[in-house]
Amino acid sequence: MALSKLNRALVDEVKQLEEEGRAKSPERVITDYIPPREEWGPRYKLQGSDTEFIRLNSNSYLSLSHHPDLRKAADDATTQFGVGPGAVRFIDGTFTYHTQLEEKLAHFVRKPAAKIFNSAYTANLGLALTINHQFSYWVGDALNHNSIIRAMRIAKVPSGNKGIYDHNDMEGFRRCLEEVPETIERVIVIFDGIFSMRGDYAPIDEIVAIAEEFHDKFKDGVITVVDDSHGIGAYGPDGRGTADFTGTQPDIIVGTMGKALGVNGGFIAGSKALIEAVRQKADTYIYTNPLSQADCAAAIEAIRLAESEEGRERLEHLHERTAQFRDGLEALGFESIDGPHPIVPLVVRDTDKTHEMVNRLYEKGMLVVGLTFPVVPKGDETIRFQLNAAHTKADID
């Protein structure tokens, strides 16, 4: 067989991951959705199990994916235009739902324009390909998401053109800007809005204030970029994300419709000039089919709901359940990381105990994520719980 030699090598490589503790467990398959009933929220069935599980590991913070208005919007768009676009955007693969969604997203995050991608991951890659050049310098938080790190690699940012500051260390961030070489023309400061393993947030107000001090030093200035995938829809007084929570707008916002908005896809939002440059230069936009018309129609409806009275009620309910869960952990004597976001880490600080607790929770019908060494440093082992608006008071009790 042509792959026989490669297969042996790949088996050895996966075995190495297993020995290092970095291999992924087999993927569980969801086979059924059980709607809310009486005082309980929804439950899920998994292949090979008769247990009804509560999901405490879902990013669907507003619980919109089963909303009848989203399902109807997706059905109507599919009936009108079919199940797929049939071409990339610049070869007549752009439908009205694509452009309408971009307008809605720009308005939602308070930017002049937006461009949608198949995911926030590919949006970060496309952004880096668009705005990086020979005289660019990138500064980022040490806990930035993999997509940001990969974006800089794909854009071929040299190791000497990067600065990394300790997590949310603003003095370290200032030092990074002070150390940027004089030959640099453009500085890109990039960071997560919500850090997905911890549930804490970037102080955008402080980051922007420090960046402005150095803006005039460089030909193209200092540009601030937030990947707010976990913040959009779920964070801030109006659910518009970490910028909303901190009261300060960065220059560029990357986000997703695949978490709080309950659908699929990512986006970049910023100036009209930036978005046109993305359209012209971002390979991950140009050379792949866009989201389906159904995805876009459902996302448009999700934004409408997020801005409505119903959306505000869901957001308030989410805040209440998050506070209830955090209060419960504290009452039981567990350690967590402070913050109002529905990502709530239970800090265990022991790998074996984390595995034991995750398995026990599974036996009791609760789906959670355990983060252990070497994925996190020894002593930082945690269990990540994620609350959503479908959880009820009885569920959390």
C-alpha cells in the first residue's frame, strides 16, 4: 500500500501524543436532544449511553440554536436559495443573506463594516494575511488562542518581530511597545477578549490607552485587535462583548456566530478600508466557499433576538445562573477564577483528582471539560464549566 510507511509513522506520532498526555479522547457522539420540561433545562443523549446529560461544556451561551425563529429563518433561506452557495464570493457565490449578515454584525459591534468567514479561526488567519507586512511588529498576550498564534505563523511574522507580555500584565505590555525597533512602521496589538480556559477578560480600556501613547511613533500607528469569540453575545450590559463590558472600542474586532449566537461562522469588523483590504487580500476568504445561506439567515435572526427584549432577558438569566453557580462553588469550598463570564473554572490543582472528578460528573450525567498537565502547567489543573441561558435554577442546584 502506498500509505503503509506513512501509516506506521503516524501511529508512532499519535502514540507519542498519548505518552505525553496530549492526545484527544475519542469523540462522543450526540444522538438526541430532549427539550426543556417542567423545572429542567434540555438534556442530551450520547451514543452508547442511556443517560440523559446536561451540557456544561457548550459555548452556546444564549441557547439560541433550537430557537424556532432561527430554525424557520434557516429553512426559509434554504427553500429560497438551496443548501449551499455553489461558488466562492467573488464568483457569484454572494447572496443577499451574506451581505445582510455583514451589515447586521457591523452594527451589532459598532463598527463601520464587517466581513464574514467560515469560522473565527479562519478570520484570524485572513486578518493576519491582510495587515502584516515586512515592517510590521506583533504584540500579544501570553495566553492568546491558538488561532492567533497560527495566524502570525501563516503570515510569516519573523520571531524578531513579536513581543509577548504575561497574561493581562499591562506593565509588561508597555515594555513590549517600548522595545519595538525604530525601523517598524506598523504595530499590531492582538489579544483575546475572553480567555477561554479561564473566563477572565482583557482590560481593553487599559490596552487602548497604552497603545495610544505610542501611536504617533510609527508610520501606520499602533492597531488594537481583539478576538472576542467568547464575548460576543454573552458579555457586557448589552451582550455586545468585551468592548461593551470595558466601555472601550479596539480598532478591529474578530468574532464568531458559533458561540453565543448559536449558529456558525466568524467575522472581522473594522473600518471600511480594512474590510475592503480583507476582501482583496485574505486567502481564507477569497479561495473558499462562504457560509451557507441558511447559516447566514439564522445568524441574522440571532442578532435580532440578541438585540430584543427577549435577548436581554436571556442575557440576564444567564448572568443569574452564572452567579448562582459561582456562589455554589464558593459555598462548597471550591476555588475558582473571578469574573462575570459564563465560563467558570473550578481550580483543582491536581491532574489525577481532575480526571476523577470529570469521570464522576460524567457518571452523574454532567458533561464538562477537564484541563490537566501538560495542556496546563502542573498546579493549574482545572475543570471548565460553561453556563448557558437554557440552564434553570433547578439545573444549577
